[in-house]
Amino acid sequence: MRRIDVWGRAEIMIKLHNTTPELDEIQREAVVWVQRLVSGQATAADAAALKGWRATSPQHARAFAEASRAWSDVASAGRDLQDDGRSATEMLVYLRRRAVNRRVFLGGGVAAAAAVTYGVIHPPLDLWPSLSQLRADYRTATGEQRDIKLAGDVAVRMNTQTSLALRVVDGRQAQVELVSGEASFDLPSSSAPALSVFAADGRTQAKHGRFDIRRLVRGNDRAVHVTCFDGDIDVECRGQSAVLHAGQQLRYSDHGLGDATAIDPESASNWSRGIVVFHNTPLRDAIDEINRYRPGHIVLINAALADRQMTGRFRIDQMDSILIRLEQAVDARIRALPGGLVLLG
């Protein structure tokens, strides 16, 4: 595999050959391609080379798709392996062994292999829903927003890539779990019993009012943000509790509750009006947010651009237009790959 020599990764191929005899040469190459793509060091030349490599044969395309599907589990189940000091490539191969046997990986075709990996691991680069998201009672797709009604006339607006699961207590639905994403809850004054919304290790409870909860996982940041727009709400996490009033926001995480801070209600609720606003936002953060609304995935392959700042106001239903603005704002080039992947560098 000539590109590996260019990257200086021949030692990875040797390790894969010695430790993963159940993978053939094409599959080992696919593993390295995926590692390169998510490393932040890929270049436009790499993108072109990958496109050519995938087009070599159906086996090459299938191997890349399967390696891609396995990759994102490194962030969850692979965390224990990372603590053991194993490399990202070794983690991926370990998960590959665990998720799909040789017969399915080699001979089952894309549909059969996808059926196995779809229910076992999380999607690479958030390109499709995870298993926990699929099990939710309500779910929105990328770029979709949805309004639903819960018991007690509770109105819920779900943002893009959001999953909600209902919990029934004493025969009545009075609890909701925000599995992932972002949602706004509007409770009439007559709402009874109080609504409890669980997200990660915390619970938000209210009898009436309006509040938002945002639960996203970005790298090591797994914090939950709770914003109160009307009324008073109670927030609990790991034995700590706080009361939020209108115009306040707090975050909680594995470390417990943070302090309540004042927010601009209009800016904090932009998403519910179908608007995304960036104000001197680092490019890495802007891309994370854009990827929630736009089908496919944008990957920043030039780490030097990560801290470049972006300012702009965009409609959620017109997110494709943002690609042109990205090129202009940071003086970067865009390369489109199959499957909705876009490399920015």
C-alpha cells in the first residue's frame, strides 16, 4: 500500500499483519485509511488517493465502509483499551473482531454486514443513529426538527439528531429521558404531575414553565446544559441540586453541577426558530455544530485551521450554503467524498 509508506505507517501494517490474521490485506489497508482520515493529518492528496483506492474494486469499497462503521466505538467501548495503552489501530481491530465475524465481514455483502454492526457499535462520525438512539420513542434525523405532545399537554420541540425515551411511573408518563441531542419543554401551569427529564447523570424537574436541555458528546466533553426561559426548575446531579430561574443556564457533568449564569434568551433559543448563529466561533466548534444539521459529515483535515474564527447567521434548512462560506472564511479547500463526507483543509 504505497500511501502508507508516504505517511510513514509501514509499522502499522506490520503490526496488523502479525496480530490480525483474520483480516486480509485489503481490510488492513482500510483500517489504516480510516485512522488517517480521523487523525486530523489527512491532506487533499490523501483524499484523492482514498477515492482511487475505494474505486479499485467492490471489495475495497466494502472494506472501507466496514472499517468506518467500526471506528466510532473507540470513543466508548474502546476507552478501556485506550487506558491500557493500546493504539487506536489496535482498538479498532479489537472492536472489529468483537463486532463482526469473518464470514459476515468477508462474504455477507454490505447489507448483511451493516445489519450486524448497526446494532452493535456507534456510527462513525455520527453518520447514522446509534443503537440507543434507535431504541428511543421519538427521534429526529439530521436537519429535522419536530414538535410532539406528551401527557399533561407538555409541548416538546426536538432539535436535529435528538432522541427521547419515555418512562412510565405508576401507569402514568411523567418522566422523559433525553438520550441525545437537544429539546425544549413547555409545561402549562396546569401540568400535573411534575415533569422529570433525565439526561446523563442528572434530572431536571418542573411543574410549569419552559426550559431547554442539550446533551451532546464532543470529544471528552459530555456535559449537559440546562436553560430556563420561564418559571423555576429544579436540577439535580450526583447529590447536588439547584434552582434555575428564567434567563439562567447551568451545566452539569461527571463532576457535578456548575454555577448558574445569566444568558440572552433570544440567542439561546435561536435553534428553535430554525437559526444557527456563529460569533467568532473557533472553526472546530462551528464544524461540530454544522454536522448536526447537515447530512453527511465535514472533517477538518488541516489542524492549523482549527482555531480560525467564524461569524455568520444561517438557516437550518439551507445548511449546504455554509460550505461556500467556510471556504471563504478560512481560505480553505473543500473535497467531497462518497457518502456525504467533506474534507476541509
